[in-house]
Amino acid sequence: MSAEDVYEGAIGIDLGTTYSCVGVWQNDRVEIIANDQGNRTTPSYVAFADAERLIGDAAKNQSAMNPTNTVFDAKRLIGRRFDDPDVKKDMKHWPFTVIDKDGSPFIQAQYLGETKTFSPQEISSMVLIKMKEIAEAKLGKTVKKAVVTVPAYFNDSQRLATKDAGAIAGLDVLRIINEPTAAAIAYGLDQKTKEEKNVLIFDLGGGTFDVSLLSITGGVFAVKATAGDTHLGGEDFDNTLLEHFQAEFKRKHKLDISEDPRAIRRLRSACERAKRTLSSVTQTTVEVDSLFQGTDFSANITRARFEEINSASFKSTIDPVDKVLKDAKMARDKVDDIVLVGGSTRIPKVQSLVSEFFGGRQLNKSINPDEAVAYGAAVQAAVLTGQTSDKTADLLLLDVAPLSLGVAMQGDIFGVVVPRNTPIPTNKSRTFTTVEDNQTQVTFPVYEGERTQCKDNRLLGEFELSGIAPMPRGQAELVCTFEIDANGLLKVSALDRASGRNAQISINNSVGRLSSAEIDQMIKDAEQFKAADKDFQARHEAKSDLEAYIHSVESTISGPELSLKMKRGAKSAVEAELAKALEKLEIEDTSSDELRRAHLHIKRAVQKAMASASSSR
């Protein structure tokens, strides 16, 4: 590949739970790129079949026919443990199988005739590859670099796992940025003012929820505080509707569809449509023909009933809004603009709850809720690759650590080193000491969370500092330093002041984190899957061409005019080649080359037969 074939800039990718979006900075503005179906957002779906793999619209469109091998919601698994309560809850709703592999959730699917297991990172990498290809089709060049967004409330292992997904997709992820911060760029890029503006970004998507409070001055976007729920979004509203209608179907028809993945998938799609419809009308009908055992299903749902069955979830979106204002010590009336992002903010009840919280204020709906995050990512991608213009020249993002970080102290007490909402990048230290006389080594378990006891927080990893000079307890000075980079990724070190010995850990040994060998293997697998996709495409085209040609030749040689003129031997030769070709078509794994050869053999036999027919005139 020559240097001219590689795109010098970087693309911005919003890797969403339910939909993804890609943008690029061109001609002094962001262009959101449509996929091959003409859609500017692409479903984050991957489907596996005996002979092919589908990603995006094609995968989602066939999900009702192939529910157990159609994978979605990988973002709800990435960087999590198998025993995570949220994972357990989601597994009840998923038609595909999730298994425990060394404490991490892996997805099982039938592909190329065998049972395969995929990490959430691999599934996400397939979606990233699709977004990369969408951009490449537009740019006409190979894309190597990207900025990828994550929810602001994603923890360290979820961020690392997302970076790994980028590596498996063959992308150099220049930066992981927070979704609400990216959306703030989309909002603020064209509205630069010298005066400070306090903006609240309310980002409720398909699977995650973030609230960030920023102050924007000129091109400086400084996050004051962030809060959210990495497990709340449109999917949850679909699930409550699904449970509601499942119960109604059972009550009406005494039939339970919970064990039928296809029926569940079809009803879920109808629920998703109903949810969207209820954002613009006050009543709709959910209809599914022959839902289960030949029984049709039809039921009405009003907007009021939809709001009632989701009221707890809707109300819970206000808590993080309250939290960011308290964390930033800001009164509600000091917020200049409330900006809605994410498809789920189209729900009228969500809008009215937010508006009421701010005393009936008008909400800002000026940016496209589906595209704003990819827009901001594309701007940051341009800045990081030096594609600056007057618009982006002074752009500076100042983000924060969403969760407190620290180490376990005696009695399982959480010793905070970096409080939540600390601006990043950052470097903070705290001095600890020994708890026993002549103690020569200390283990530092690293946690993140907001609880006093470590057992209630999340363990990220641990490391050991040994060779401490023996002395009475409480005298050693052990300086523990936490360093967070611009991606929100963490490195922790400890130094014994007396001996000068130190130890450190990049938090990458937590459960759910892939080793470099595993990532390398997955990159190789991704290449193989790509080759398998190419083979399937070539085989499919060769098969279609051959079938059409056989049909045409059969019609030609059976026609009365030519049939009489053709020599018997020549006609038999054509028929023999047709029979051989039909046999090839029957065999499942016939290669595209073999099919093309069969096509050629028929062609030659036909040419000979035609020559014999014309010479016999």
C-alpha cells in the first residue's frame, strides 16, 4: 500500500450501544458519512451464519430469522465481569448465549459451521471495522487513525477494552473521549463567545446515560462535573414494554413466548417501533402476525401507559442532573443552556422532567441527537492530526475523572488519591505507611468508586512494593502516585522514600482486559473473518452468474430451432457440462474458482455446439 492510499487525517466514531455513527473533518466542516444503505447511523449489530457474517443494517434486518446468532449490545458487556449484576439482568433479555470465560463474559455463536466464542471487544471491533469501511468508501483511502467516544461514566476497564476493540479493528485510537464532551463540541463550535457559558449536556442513548456540566469560553471546553449510569437507555424502555406485552399475550391467549427467541425478537422490534411512534403521537397499536403457534398479537398502548410502566427509569434520569450541580456547587439558574443528546431524549416525558427540574426552562434541541457525538469526535480527530482551521485552532478539551480512585488501607478503608471530577490529565500523590514493625513489603490494591469500604468499590488491579527498609510501623514513607492520561487511563506507582525502591502498574490486569497476545490473535482472526466474508461474496456472485447462465443455455438448446440443427454429440456435450455444473452448485463448499471453471466449460461446449449447428446448415 502506498502512502497516497492512506488517509492522513483521522475519523471520529461514536460507538453506540444500539447505533454507531462516523464523521470526518473536510472542507472546514464535519461531514457525517452515510452507509451503503444511505443511513447516517448504522446498527451496532453483528450476525453470524453458516457461510457469512453480516454487520450493521443487514445484520439487524435478519435478526428475527436468526435471533440466537445475531449479537447486539456488546457495549453493555465490554470491560465488565461475567458476575456483574447488570450482565446477569441483560442475559435474560438476550437471545444469544453469553458464557463465562475466566471471569469475563464471552458471546457464543454458530459461524462457518462451528461453535465460536467472541469477546465483547471482538464484536465491537467488527462494528468499528464497518464504520471504518463506511469512511473509506467516502474518502477513497485507507483509514488508520480514529478518535472513539465512550460514555463519560465508563470506568477504567471499559475504556481500555474499547481501546483494545480499536486495535483489533486495525485502528490507531488517538484518543478516547467522553460522549457528552464530544456533543458539547458539536453544540459550541459555531457558537464561540468570549464570555463563559455554563452548559449542561443531557445524553440519554440506547444503552447508556451521561450528564456533564461544562463551562465553555471561546474554544476551551472545561468539564466541571459528570455523572450518569452506564446501564440506562432506550433498550431498557424497550424491555419494559416487551415484558408488559409478553404478560398481556400470556393473559389473553394462555401462551408463554419467553422460551422462543424468534417470537421475542419480533415482539421486541414491534415494541421499539411503538416507543418511537409514541414520541410523536399519543396512542399506537402493536401488531405481530402469527407471533407464536400461529396466534396473532394486537394490542393498543397509550403514551400515558408507556410513561407509567417506565416511570421509575424516567425519574431516575434526574438524580445525575442534581448530582453534577451539587458536585460543581452550581445553582440551577446559573446553567445557561440545557442541551439534549441521544435518541432517547426524543421521549416527551424525559424532556418534561428535565424542563420541570429547571423550573420549566426551554431545552436546547439545536443539535442532531443521533449525530452530535460523532460530530465532536471528528472535530477532535482533526485537531489531533493537525487539520486545524480558524474554527478549531484554539479548541481545548479539559475533561474530568468520573469516579474517585485510590487504594485499600487497613480495615478495608478506601484511601482516595484522586477525587471524582478531578480535571485530567492529572498526577496526584498520597503518602501511606507500614502497619507492622519491620514490614518489608506492602501490597497496593487499586480501587475506583465512591464508597467508604473497598468491598463496595471496584478493584482495578494490585501491585506490590518490596525491599522496604525494616523499621518500626508507621515510620516508612510510601508515596503512591496516580497518573491519569487524556484518555482517562490510569497508571499507579509507589516509591519508598528511604530506599528509593519503586513499583508501578498500568491498570491492565483486571478481569475483562485482554493480554497483548490475545489482542494479536484477535487481529489475525479479524483478517480471517474479512477473508471469509470476501470468499463468501465471490462464491455468491459466481453461483448467481452460473445459475443464470445454466438457465439461459438450457432455454437456448431446448428451443426447437437450434435443437434440430445441433449435432447429437455436441448437444450431449453441453448437457454433460450442465449436469456437472449443477452438481457443483449442490455442493455447499464449492469454491468460486470451481464455479467459474464450470461456467467456462459450459461456454466452450456451447461454442462448439453452435459451430456444429452453423456448419450443418
